[in-house]
Amino acid sequence: MNERMKERKDEIGNGRGDGLTESQLPQAGRDAEHMQGHWVLARLGKRVLRPGGEKLTKRMLSHAPIAGKRVVEFAPGLGRTTRLILDAGPAGYTGVDRDEQVVRIIGPLAASVGGTCIEADASRTGLPDETADVVIGEAMLTMQSERGKRAIIGEAHRILKPGGLYAIHEMGLAPDDLDESIKESIRKDLARAIKVNARPLTAAEWRALLESEGFEVLWHGVEPMALLKMRRNIADEGLAGVLRIMRNVLTHPDLRARVIEMRRVFNTYGDALTGIAFVVRRKG
């Protein structure tokens, strides 16, 4: 890694994003009651905001070679995965996010390797056809309706070269034959808890959706949905990070109330919720 990249990582918090102030975070102007769940956790100091944790992200990336490839990342968030991508030595990097705060966070990281981050919707990036080798998107499709999911997946297909790879890490439901009434209860309770109309899918549903948009599945993996579990947080955030989060939870009662509600929903449906990832290849 060159010296410029090392300096940039130190500025953002030695690879963990700890250097970000509250005002730099997305939705910083919203009160705790109306803030989306993942940004509540970010305000408390949590930096890995993926359903299957960093372990599943790394498993996913191991099946989507990045070195020497032109990579586009949808919704890079606080940049934890961005750093993994940049460390792998891509030939080019473009981040795409509709939140200007995210663009401000990711822009300097991308620039350190000659890349960029643009403010745009993942369903309408404005990027040229068939110019990316790999597209990566995490914890974003779940938050979309079926129409929204198809628009983003279709955009990934458009900007990928034939044979290019699309890697996603999302929230899943299990088993594949989960009763529809339970799915609906999960969606309603998630919407109330995280203030987003989340619509997770089973593994079979994710696969069918991706295949229907012109992709073939090369790999998929799952990890427990343990976003608020102590063991997962120690693995993702480190002990110092967990202590920081716990301190913030104790001293911010408005945010604590939101976390308690999210934890209740995650625990209620613990057997049915998973983190799920796919690596698929564009046909033709």
C-alpha cells in the first residue's frame, strides 16, 4: 500500500472509521426516532453494518477477484468494504451513493488510488455501458421493493462487461419454504424497528431474482444475522470498538431505545433472519 493510502486510512480512523465525527455521518440532522436503523448504529460507533458481518463480506470478496479489475461499489456506506477493495489492488474504483455525506467520506479514499465516488442513485448511475469488471453492493437491495431491486440489479448488469461479476451481501430469510405470513410479520416488524421498508428474501428467491435479470450464480454463502450480538461485534469492531459502542449506548437514551427495539425484532426472528451473499456472473 502506498504512503498516501496509509495516511488516508489513518485520517479516517486506522481503517475502522473511528475518526468520523457525528456531524459527518449520514442522517446526522435527524432525531433518533426517525433515523434509519443502520445510521443509529453508526452514530453509536458501529462501523460494520452488514447483516452477515465482515466475515461474510470477506468470504464474498474471495469469490470475486478484484486485483487488476475495474470495480464499482454501490452504496459504500462508511467505507469498511471500500478499504478491503482498495487493499486488493483494483485497476480502477468508482463508488456510487445518493447520500452526499457518504460521497464526502468515500471520495478521499477513492482518490488515494486514482478513483472517485459519485453522487447518484444505484438504479441510475450514469456510468457507461459495459465498463466494469466487478460490481459490489451490500445491505441495499434488502431495503428496496421488488421493482427497486430489479432496477438496481439491472443497472449492475448494464454497466458490467459480459462475464463481469456482481457481488451482493444482503439480509436473507430461511428456510426457503418459510410461511408467507411469517415473512410478512418480519417485514412489518423490521420496518417499525429500522425505519426502512426492508424486504429480505429467501436464498431461493434471491437466486431466482438474480437469474431473471441475466446473471448466473457462481457462489452463495450465509452467516447468522448477529448484528447486535456481542461475539459478532467483538469480531467486527474489536474490543475497543465494542467498549466505545457500549459507552455510547449507556449515555444516549434516545439511541438506546432504538437499539433495544431492533434487538427485540432480531431476537424474535433469530431463526428466520440470516446474512446472505451471492457472487453472480453476467451472461452474454
